[in-house]
Amino acid sequence: MKTIIFHEHTTSYSPSHQYIVFFLKKYIEKIESMPNYDLDDELMEFYVSLAATTNLSAGAAGMCYKTYTLDKDQYTKVVLNEEQMMISQGTTGLQTWEASLRLADFFVEHP
């Protein structure tokens, strides 16, 4: 897990801190429920530090990166810098819409 969280791409194009905190929380719960698995101290320190400094409310504002992979091997990536709020600056144009993602998936699979 550390190789993903601390990967060069993830640190350069970080998803929202809120997303990382929620993701790590679920990951930690899953690992703790498994016998004979230990959590990495560095990962736990990162999680606790990030959770303590992150606004976890549903409407947290600010920009973050979202990375989409276009192939199964995850070599082709599209990175977008998006607003976290659905409506910002009087428009919805600062965030990717789910319908556009589904349409893009269709075109990738049916060239």
C-alpha cells in the first residue's frame, strides 16, 4: 500500500486529502480485521496526521487531481485538476460529470 500512497504520481498529482483519509480508513479497518496482519507504522502516522488536518465535511472546497486510466495495464493516464465542489464560481464546469466518463469508456472500448 505504501508504494501506491507514496508513489511519485500520487504525490505529484494528489487526490483530495478527504479522499485519501476515507480510503485509508477503510483500508486500515480491513487490515485490522484480518488475523496475522500488521499495519505499517509510517502509513499509520501519515493517516493520523492527514486525518487531523483535513476538513472531512461533505462540501470541502478546493482543487484536487483526479487520475483516470484508459487501459487495463494503466499505462495511459489522463490527469485532471478539478474543483471538489459540484457547483463552484456559479458553474458546474469545474468537475467531470459521470456521464462523460461512461461515454469516454464506451469510446475507448469501441474505437
